[in-house]
Amino acid sequence: MRVDFWIIVLKIFEMYSTGSTMAEIIRYLNSQKIKTSYGNEFNKNSIRRILMNKRYIGIYTYKDKAFPDLIPRIVPDDLFYEVQRMIQTKKKAPARAKAVEEYILTTKLFCGHCKAAMTGMSGTGKHGNTYHYYQCVNIRKKQCDKKTVRKQWIEDLVIKETMKLLTDENIDLIVRQVVDLCEREQNSETMKRLRRLQSENEKAINNLMEALKHGKAVDLLLDEINKLRKERTEIDKQIEHELKQHPILTAPVIKMFMEKFKSGDVHSMKHRIALVDTFVNKIYLYDKKITILYNVQDSNSNLLLDEIDISEGSSEVQMVEIRGFKQSH
């Protein structure tokens, strides 16, 4: 996925400033197949270096001297210094407050009012208890009045509804769709072009080899054959790369993978993360309903639920609407 690096940098700052942990930012970037400027996967060190780099507010540093406005500014000053404040606050926090809370719906959950992202937050009650919830990012800007929703409740609800997706019928449907997708990717325009070049190269080499048998311009033909063989090596490498990017998955392998999801422990954080990352495209939280969009492409797979148990969650949520859906990219 090719994205201008300045857009990535700004996204990282915005996610961190609205409560996303470094682990959640890394998971988002990896899920989008976004790499560092060196082509590597992001890690905590690379995220921290970006968040603390004054180059992004136009300050160039040379031999411990700072020169402002020498390079293009990417991040607004107020956002940059808010992030620095948050980093320092977390660094000074006592060890018991540093336990990482995984907000598995980060980058998936959106406000039904304004369509902005809802991110994980935490707060302490008057009795010292810590509460975890999701909040629309526009609330801080006073641009939205969407109520917060308790983390555990909405995550349990999404996991429960996603598990319902894994019926035998839907698993068979998913298997067929994935097999079909793999076949299409194996026969993409890029692969067709590479296969055509491969065939033309092979034909050209065979023609030159045939000419050699008749003793025609031996030195010239040998040079041309060597050039073609080098080209063939490059073509083969590109084909191998494409095949690695889009491996062929057989129906039995895909079905076994789906069955593991179906029988997985819904209380396991690893399973919950994998379930959301694999199947959930987007979630829109309204006052009266929650809409979950899945990465399952079947326009006929629509499930509407009249009511859900709201005794443990937000009193505003009354209905869940499951749609099915388009392939995510």
C-alpha cells in the first residue's frame, strides 16, 4: 500500500493524541500494510522516534543546535506538544498504572452521529476504580454529543455477533469466496502481463538457439541469449514475488482456518483480536443501533435483531444491525 509518508506521520500523531496505544497504532499500520520509510514494519521504537521528532514541526537540529522553519512542517505545534506532554505523563506514571489495556475496536469503531473515529479511553471514578470506554474523538473538540460506551460491553457485543457469522453455511460461503479471490489474484492483470513476458522471452531464446544450430553470427547470438536469460531471471523473480503476495489457498485449508475461529475461546484476547481483524470492516454506533460491516461479500446476508440485552451497556443502544458486505482493501 503506497501512502505519502507525511500522511502516515500525521495519522500516527492523531491516533496517539486521541488515546491509541503504540501497540494499537502498530497493529493498525500493519493491517494496512503500511511500512516505514525504509520499507520495514513499524515497531515501538520507530513510532516513538516519529512522535518525538521535531523535524515534523519544521525544526532542523544540527550539532545540538535547533534551526526552526528550515524544513517543511507536517504536524501542527499544538498537536506535537500535546503528544510530548502525554508521553512524559505516561513515563512518570506509577508502574501499576502502566498496564496496557487492549482496545480491540480501535480503527474499526466510528460514531454514528458524525462518522468520526471512536477511540479507547480510561478514567478513574470517585472510589478509585478505573473505567475503560470508547469515546468519539470530536467530543473533545465539542463538535459531537455522542455518549461514550463501556469498553467491555461493546467489545463483547461485537464478538458475540461476529461469532454468529460463523455458521456452517456461512463458512462454506467464505471458503468459496476466498478460493475465488485467490484464483482471481493468481490470474490478475499483473500476472497475465508477467506470464506473457515469460512466454515471449522463452520463444525468443528458442529462436536464437535454433539460429545457433545453423552457425549464424555465433558471438552476437550468444550475447543476445545472455541478455534474454537475465531478463528471464528478473521476470521469474517478479512472478515469485506476486505468488508470495497472493498464495494459493485450498478449500480444505481455508475451512480448517474458519473452524478454528468458530471453536475459539471468546474470552481469549488473542482470539478476540484475530476475530475482529479478520472479519470486521467497520462499526457505526448510533443512539438506537449499532451497524457492523463485515469483510464477507454476500448481498443477501442481512441479519436484523429486534432487541439486545442492554442492562449492562449503554441505555441508548437498542438494536444491532448486521450487514454483509464488501471486500475490504
